[in-house]
Amino acid sequence: MSRKVVVTCAVTGGSSEVLAKHPNIPKTPSQIAEAALEAAKAGAAVVHIHVRDPETGAPSNRLDLYEQVVKKLRDAATDVIINLTCGMDGSVRLDSLDPLRIDKTSTLKSPKGRCIHAIKLQPELATLDCGTIAFGDSIFVARMSDLREMATLMRDAGVKPELECFDLGHIESAKRLISGGNIDGPPLFQFCLSTGYGAPALPIVMQAMREILPPGAIWAGFGCSADQMPAVAQLVGLGGHVRVGLEDNIYLRRGVLATNAQLVENAVGIIERMGASVATPAEAREILGVVKRG
């Protein structure tokens, strides 16, 4: 039997810059849910959800917007695993003139404030970014105390954390959560590659990250921009699962803007040509160790 590969689609992401480049980035809850369902029909077993301000398209972390998206997905006839981001409201920007002062554009909230939508809506999965990292002039904050609290809140809500790792050191932080009892069951890792601020999407990097995972870990990864589809092939070859979608890459090919469904279809084609097959949502739940919610 061919190996089953779980495909995740990251539907819209949390970037402001992309709005000027792609006029059809999903913005409203209805658009985000519709794009997620189209991706599911194309072969994605998991949809990774950010929300945006419906009027401006700016990144948002409003509970009411997540509620609308989740309800539309759960009410739909199409079965799909819901993965909510908990990577928003975690950034600090220092004042350019006085680095000891926090700039007013900072978004950092308490650990509970950053994952309250996952606690209340109880998706199957929610992301947990496992390390402090600089994104340009903004610093994403993930202290061990923050990670422990967020992981415990997710565990108590029955939500499986997807441990997002942008560098090798983030895997070590995640392993501390596991050894400390903050993560139940086989852990799920996501290698976040070629973001421009962490590890590049190179085979040697993927292999190194895979080699230091704890025993029994489930793992996936993604590459950004032009690295998205090459990373699919490399990750599948190394035994991992994959993620594609407009959050990470907006082009189908050079100069041609993509839809989420088209990116999923491309990934499915690569997976099948490599002799593997794409997991259904039911098969993916078994692989990931989650049960259907809602």
C-alpha cells in the first residue's frame, strides 16, 4: 500500500503586504470558508485558518470572525480538519528612536489572549509557534512560560497543538514542552521553511530537523514562495506530510496568480507521481491522532 500523505492548505495567512499583490486573497469569513472548502475538495485534509478584517483585509485575531469561519466549515457537507492559528497577537516592535520603549504597533497579548479562539471553538488542531524569532523589525515572542501556558490551555480544551518550528532550536523548545508533560499523545511538528527569517527550504535542513525529532513524532513542513512545490517533493521523499496555500505562496507559476485549490491540486499531483497517496480527512485524523470536533 502507498504511504498516506496529509495535505494542509493555509488559506489566507496573516500578512498585510500580500493584499497589494493578490486582489483575490480571501478576506471575509465567507470567502475564507469558501476557499477552505474548495481546497478540501481538491485534496486538502486540513485547512489552516487565519482571519482578516472583512472591510480592509488587514490581519485580525477577532474571535467573532473565527466563529463565523468555523461555523461555515462545520455546517458544510465537505469533511475537513480545522486548524486555527494561534500565531497572532504575539509580536513586539521596539521604538526606532528609543529601543527601551515598545512601539504602539506591537500586538503582544497574554498567552490566553493569543489562543482564546482555540479554547472556545475547540478545533481539532491549533498552531503553537515554538520560538522567539525576528520577522524584519518585529519580534515574535514565544517564551517558555508562554508556550507552557498555551500548550496547557490547548490540552485542557482537547485541541492538539501543531508545533511550528522555524529553526532547529525551536524543536528543542518543543521537546521541553513534551518532556514537561504539556503535550499529550504523539506530537505534531510543522517545519516552517524559507520564510526569509528562519531555516531555508533545503533538503539538508529538512533532514537535520527530522533527525532531531523525538521518537514517534508526526511531522510536516512547507516552503514559501518559489520553494513551495519543490519542498512538497522533498518533504514527501523524506517521509513527511505537506502544507501549501496562499499564506505561503500566491503564484501558480511565474506571473500567474493562484487559488488555494490550484495549489492543492499541484501538491496532490506531485505526491501521487512520487508513488504516495493523499490522505482523506478521516485517514488524516487517524494519522494525527485527533477526533472530529463540533
